[in-house]
Amino acid sequence: MKKRLPPKTFGIPVKEMKNGFYSDKYFARTRDILNNDKNHSVVVMQVFSKGDGILCGIDEAIAILRLCAEDSGKLKINALYDGNRVSNGETVLTIEGDYSGFAHLETIYLGVMARGTSIASAVHEVVEAAQGKTVLFFSARFDHYRTQLADGYAAFVGGAHEVSTDANGFLHGVQGIGTIPHGLIAAYNGNTLAACKAFINHTSPDVELIALVDFDNDCINTSLQVARHFKGKLWGVRLDTAGDIRDVSVIAVGNDSSGVCPELVWKVRRSLDREGFDRVKIIISGGFNKERIKRFVGLDVPFDAVGVGSSFLKKRIDFTADIVMVNGKPCAKKGRKYSPNPRLGAV
């Protein structure tokens, strides 16, 4: 049996959720109407997926129900687990109890599940495309900082190997990783080697040195310069050439010669190997998505890890919730019906 994250893990703003601050107004008003009218119908709320993917956000949804519903201990909740594969139309969660006690939470738990499942599924697709290469979740800069805890957790559920911020890694119990940014190199007057020296001198010894080598748009020579200086201390080099320029070592042929292109990666790998730096790894980043990674893998491009950013945030898998039973009898809008799922586990 898989373990669920306990409700306290998520730091849920219970007071605000209970008073409807995060709820669609009609759900908050529904709760108030039912209570004022003393309507305490016992319903079965059924939540289903509107796409195929990797489920995530279910533990947080359960936490919201347990912490923010009235008489939550009386709710009967059955659910799949974070990380389960789900198919379009599949029931992933059922909630049975007094509807007036949890009507106001529908907006919140559906949103949590939609966000988490969308990201976990997008990451999983990239991990499959990478076929064993390390996938780095570097999406924090493309969204609001308050999403980082949940997004990082979803990334790990989807199979990501590392994340870029401590917040991303918090729910998984790990810290973020990172290389040298262009800003640090610029602060040392554009001298990549000087920036790497400062990194080594002022960073914990257990943090691997990964040199960013495209500042001068000469990835081969910069990689060799850093590798020669640090020898066994250099863990890897990162290629992040902008998509609208071409590295000086790359021959301009067609549309596949700008940015981090296959030719550039091959040339950096061969140059490092020729000088005995075959253990230095190559990390690629800059506009990578599932299709581009799949192409690189198909061409046997020699990269070891890939950093992916905004493309992880573009997939959408939503969820819908419907009341399908009222006081023990079928009651659902046209087109919906009670669809029990034997895969659900009691919570």
C-alpha cells in the first residue's frame, strides 16, 4: 500500500478556505444556502479526469477536505494515489457526506488536482522521451513563486530527477540544484573561468561544479579552458546558447544550426574527449520540450542531462466533479452517472 502525505505537510490556509476566500462564489453561497435552509443531504461527489496522464494533487485534495470541511471526520473519501496512471473519464476520487459541509471546497481541490496532474504528466512524457537521460525541472522562473512547492512535488511524481529551487524540492525532502548563471559570469566582467573560480572558493565542496560555457558563444574553447584548469573538479558543462544565434564552431546549414543544436553538442563532446575529459558531463538547456528531446535522443546526441522550463507548464488535464447520489439514490445531471472505480482506496 502506498503512503499518502499527511495533511499538515501542505501548509494549507485553513481559515481562508473555510470562509470561502478561495472558492468560486456560487459554491460558497451554496454552502450558506444549504446551512440556512437546514438541508443536510448526504451526497456522493464523484471526481473524474478529463485526460490521460499521471495523477498528482490527490493527497493535497484529501488534506483540504480533511482540514477544511465541516465534520470532516464523517466524510467517506475514496481515492487513487499520486503517481497513478489515469485515463480520460476515470473516477479518481469520491466524497460521501453532508454536502453542506464541503460544497465550498470544490473549486480548490479540483484546481489542485488539475495543476498537479498537468505538470506530473508533462514531466513524465519528457522523462519517457529522454530514455534514461537526467531530466531537470527548471520551470520556477516561468510562474508565480507560490506554485513552487506543489509544482516541484508534481515534477518528482512525474519522474524528474532534480529541481531548481529549495521550494520545488521541499515536499520531496531535497534541495534545489543549480549551475553558474550568466549573471555571475557578467559580474566577473564576462570571464567564465573567473566566475568558476569564485564558485569553487565560496560554495560548499559537496556542490558539483557545472560550468555555463556559452557566454562568449564559443562553447568548445570555454569548455576546454575550464576543464583544463579544474581537471577532476569539473563535473559538467552546460550549453545554453540562445535560439537565435549560432555558436562559432557550428557550420550554418539549414534551420538546425542555431541555439543548442546536435552539431554543437557533438563537437563539445568530441573536443572534451580528445583531451581526456571524457568524464565531464554535458547538460543542455534552452527551449527544450518533449519533441525536441525525442529528436536529440533519436539522433544519439551525446548529452547527459537536459533542463526543461516553460514547456512543462503548457499541458492541461482538468477534472470535473458531479453529485451522482443523493441520500442513497441516483441523482446526477444528464450525461453523468455513478461510475465506481475498484482502484480507489479508502482514506
